Amino acid sequence: MNLRLDIDIQKLEIEKLRKGKTKAEEELDSLKIDYKKLRL
């Protein structure tokens, strides 16, 4: 039972990290676009 709970917690943490990574990548892309616009 404890092992199953540990696995569920790890899955949730991994999913949270993936969402954070995706959001960070989107923000980075947005910043790159803004920087390109400013340089022009």
C-alpha cells in the first residue's frame, strides 16, 4: 500500500515538473521573439 502511494506521488511530481518545463519553454520563446522585435 505504501509503495503504491509513493509511486502515485512520484507520478504527480513528474507531471508537475513537465508542466513547469513546458511553461518555461513557452516563456523563453516569447522572450526571444520580443528580443528580436526590439533589435529591429
